[in-house]
Amino acid sequence: METRQTSRLRLISLFEDLSEPDLARIARSCVSRSYERGTQVYGEHDEATDVFFILEGTVRINSTSSEGREIIFNDLGVGHMFGEFAAIDGLPRSATVMALTDCVLASMPAARFFELLKENGTVSTRLIQLLVTKIRAASERVFEVSALAIRERVRRELLRMAADGTKTGRSVVISNAPTHYDLAARIGSHREAVTRELNRLAEEKVVEIGRRQLRIVDIRLLQNAEDD
């Protein structure tokens, strides 16, 4: 069981450069648990401080306003980690995490996580790199919501999703595409505005919209749409 846990931890970007003995020690500090789709891993303002590593499945990180408006910060899959902010600063959770699919997550107590950072420079350096990446992404999102019109926000989000899509020539297929509601929650808008913009892109033959699938006809058309 420990060998399987160790091999799965190799998938985590924080640990990708570690030796097998180091991974084995980390595995002994983690507890794995399965979460069914729709299960809450933890809620916003919870005081638990464990760090989580995604071994199987996808989780969604979001927040809901007092008026019930949802903001989706990110969907994370295998290889990612979450919960490190509370582990580092000891403050309550800043967002809610839900299992978007059936998941297997490994958790590590905050105290052990700190010990790992102190004793392993490779992990500490990698964590700094991952945190900088998250800060850059968050800064980009703040700029988009604050300064850009809905048309440009939709375009940029589609390009982000296209990076993980299936490419055939200049065409890109985005499988399991988010609903119009989910897309709106990602970019700080509302469903009706997103629907109008996607319909416009479909009329202009930039995208083709199917059931939970979106095809970008020619990625160059979407990349150059900012100039229109």
C-alpha cells in the first residue's frame, strides 16, 4: 500500500524531483481518502489547516457571496495541491473546495508540511515557484475582471481552456466544456452575457457549440479576435 502511495505522490508537481526514499517518507506522513462527486472537502472559513494533494479526479475551488453569487477560482486535477495557504499562515480557509468528480486526495498536517519545507530545500524551492504561478494567475484574473469587457474576458478564458484541449491542425476541441453558468462564474460575469457572447462567436464561425463540448474552429481566429 505504501509503495502505491509513493508512486502516486510522484504525480504531484511539488514532489516531482524527489528521490524514492524522500517520497516514501512523505507518503508515511499522508493520509489518503476518497471523496464522491459533489462532496465538500472543506468550506470557506473552516479552521482546519491540512495540505491536500490530488491523486485522482478534479476539485473545484470557489466562493459564494452573501447574495448567493458563485465565483469559481479554479478547477484542479491530478498533480496539483491545495490548502497550503492556511497551512502557511494559520488563518481560516479562504475558499470552499468541492469534489467535481470522484476523487482520491492525500492530506498532510500543517506541522508536518512545515517540517518538510525546513528539511528539504528542493520542496521549498518548488513551493515558491508554484506560489508565484498562482499569484500571477490571480493578478491576471483581477485585471481582467476590473478592466476588460465581457467579450475579451470570454476570449481569454476560451484560450486558457484551449491549452488543454484536443488539437487537430488549427482546430481545438474542448471536451467537458463548462456550462454557460460555470464560465460566467469563472470570469466574474453572468450567464446571459456569456450566452450572448458565445452565440456571437458561433455566428461568426469562430466556435461550434455542442453538448458539453466546444470546438474552436481555427485557434488563430480566436487569438486575433482582440484586434477586432
